[in-house]
Amino acid sequence: MRRRLEALCARVRPTGVIHLAARAGVRPSVADPVGYARVNVLGTASVQRAAERAGCQRLVMASSSSVYGNNDKTPFSEDDPVDRPISPYASTKRSCELIASAHHHLTGMPTACLRFFTVYGPGQRPDLAIAKFMRLIREGRPITMYGDGSMSRDYTYIDDIVTGVLAAHDRIDSFGYRIWNLGSDRPVRLDTLIEQIGEVTGGVPRIERSDPSPGDVERTWADLSRVRDELAYAPTMDRLEGLSRQWASIIG
């Protein structure tokens, strides 16, 4: 993989790289921690080396809100301690941030690490909650709700994420190495989210309760103070409208 990446970068000679590739998902990482470490950590190091050798001027990479673990303080700020991830996936994303920091120190390449907060919208991965719940409601099948419904997430619409990614790419050279949250600053409880999905789909969710899943954090909530000040990032999508757009993309 490393040699193919270096050959591609040498041929294309990119001025900037936006690195979003990864093995994603908390629950699958519990079953395959070695595979996640190999793909995410070694893969990111390979991207960094290839970009450096091609004379790339900047690098933007995807991290994750999962690095915050079960942080009691909310909302989550980029300066909060992130030394206690609770899943292999989160551990790999924090590792990628650290090797990115070392790479910037050694090479001077401006590097942005973006902590995404649960991205949703058309094209969402089918294993993620919103896409899965919509599919189950459409098929008339029950939804498994892990825990008592109080778990909350800061869902962020894809268009807002793209705006943040492009802003980071355009401005990272003014900061050197920087971590930014990309979220909505509007967390929602799981049981409320399921109700809202029922509202936009016109279906009645049938819920089956299950114990909390190992590795899942209790909450996420993005503090956007830094990214607002430094990138003028301001998410605009209303959640019900975003859910409606995702549903429309599913039913065609």
C-alpha cells in the first residue's frame, strides 16, 4: 500500500491531501482491533509519507469524536484530555492524531485533524444508526435500541461537514498543526432521534431494547468555539430537514 500511495502522489503531485479513508465503526473494532490498527494507523502514516515525498503543501485528515471517550465535561473541547478512549477504533484515531503531530514537527507540513461528530445525510454508511433505523422502519422490522434511550449524539449533516473540511484545507497553513471539532452543537437523545425518524418516514418505530454495546460512548457534544473563531464554521442544517433529505434519498 505504501509504495502504491507514493507512486500515485509522485505522478499526481498534489498540493494538498484530504485523507478520509479508514476502517470505521466502534462495534466492529471491538471484534477486530488488529485490523483496525493496521488500516487506520499504518495507513495514515503511509499517506503522510507519500504526501511528504511528493512535496505536498498541506494535509487534512479525519479523526473522530470518539477520542473523547466518556468525558464527563460537556461540550467536548479540543483541549480536553483524550487519554482514555474506550474502543479500539477511538484508540486508532487518537494514534493518528499523535503521529500527525510528530509528522508536522519533523517536516513542517501544515496538518489539520478534524474530529467528526456522527455524520449523517444522503449516502450515510448503512451500518450507522439513522440509515439502519430508516431501513428497518421501511421494512416493518423492529429497531434495536441499546440502553434506555438516554444515550445522546451530536449528529452533523454531511453538507456542514464538507464545508468544514474545505475551510480546514484552505486555512491550515496559518496554523501549522491544529485539531478542530466538526459537529452541530445540538446533541439529541437516542429515543428522541428514533421518534424524529418515525416522524419524517411516516412510520411507527417498533423498539426492542438491548443492553448497552461495549465501546459505545454515553454522549457526544461538540464545542465549536475554536472552529467558529478560526474557520468561521457555522453548521446550518436543521435536524428534521436533514433527516427528511436522507429519507428522500433512500426512497428515491
